[in-house]
Amino acid sequence: MFERLSRGWDLAKQSWRVLMLDKELLLFPLLSGISCILVLASFAVPLWSTGYVETVLNEEAPAQDVLSWVLLFCFYVVNYFVIVFFNSALVACAIIRFRGGDPTVSDGLRAAGQRLPVIFGWSLLAATVGVLLKAIESRSERVGQIVVSVLGIGWSIATFFVVPVLVVENVGPMDALKRSWGVIKKTWGESIGANFGIGFMTFLCTLVCFAPIVGGGYLLSQGHTGTAVAAFALGFIGLLLVSLISSALNSIILAALYLYAADDEIPQQFDRSLMQDAFATR
């Protein structure tokens, strides 16, 4: 397992080099984040203006209020659709780069646009699972949280490769789920290791970004308002960049692992011996 984590770290570093070739890929997680905020606002503002938000946020009311569940389902569908759409665009660009091309943002958006029906179908399935997990949690707060945590982890693992499957194979939701599970069984150690590598890098960078925020708080307490605001701005910009980069790296490594596990295709930007050794004992 430790050997697999080490290989995952190396794969994460190679995905960084791919990102440096196509820095415009950072635009996709940025657009995804902005779109998710707009989606949240489109649901929250009407609920707030009508006063129905208190019913939705009530811990007990949703269990008896059908409209609350319908709204929750609709929110999940739209939110999942936005996230999967932009992730699909990023993965499509990464695959173009892996195969010797020079992708553009429009290439990614076009590829994701061609998969709108399957992306929507997957969003419906993911939203259904999300609502079911929420319903289980609402039944019994303590036991429900434990059950939902276990099921949620299992769902996240099983759906790990859904996006590249949707992009490359253009299959329906259930076939995408089955295919993703088949690929994850072949790439278990490498997938976990790569995510650990990216997660560790993200953690370290996040700590660095918090330094100016903490410093800004101290400066503000000393009355240096202008300098404090600049420090806050620097820290928050840094956190935004770290979030965008980590999201892009996860999609790049996802595409690379999928190509090799599914099609025995080694991306040009990745070390051939590393990929072959990673999957040699399947």
C-alpha cells in the first residue's frame, strides 16, 4: 500500500506538469464555482423572499413537507449538472493533451456540450441518491449520520471515474456507474495515492495562504486597517488559487488513470514505466 501511495504521489507531480502546459484549464473549476454560487442564489433568494426558507431549514419539517424534498431534489440535480459539466470539459481537454493535441477552453466546452443528455441523466441519478441519503439521515440523527457516512464513502469511491466514462464512452448513468466501479477496482491504490498526494500538497499550500490572513487579523487589531485589508486579500486570493489548482489536478490525474486502466493508453506526459509498474500486477 505504501508503494502505491508513493506511485500516486509521483503521478500527482506529473499531473502538475500537464497543468503547466495548459494553465487555461483552471478556468473550468472557476466557472464551476461561480455557477454553483449562482445556482444556490437562484434557490435561496426565492425561498428567502417568500419566507419558506424557515420550513426548508427546519430539521423536522422536511420529513412531512413534500415540497421541501422536491426543492432539495431539484437543487441537487442542477448543482450536480453544473459540476459534472465543467469537470467533463476539463477531462476532455486533458485527454486531448494526452493524445498529442493542444486543447482550448472551447474544445472542452464543446465536448461537454455533446454529452449533455448523459450528464443530465447522471445528475438525476446522483440527485436521487443524495435525497435518499438525506432521508436516511433525517430518520435517526445519530444512527442516520453513521449510515450516511458509510454509504456516502462507498458512493464516492464507486463513482470516482464516472466523469471520464461519460466523456469517452458516452454511456447511460447505470452503465457509467458499473464502468466506473470496474476501473476503480483496477486503480484502487493509485487512485487513493494520487488523491493523497494532491491533498497533501493542497493542505500545505492552504497553511501558507492562512499566514497572511492571520497576520491581517493581528494588523487589524493594531489599527493598521489598510495593510490588514491587503493581507486578507492576499490570503483569500491564495486560497482561491489553491482550490482551483487542486480541482484541476484531480481531474487531470483522473483522466490519466482512466485512459491507462480502460484502454491501456499511456498519456504522453506521464512516465511510461511508472504507469506500467502501477498496473503490472492486475
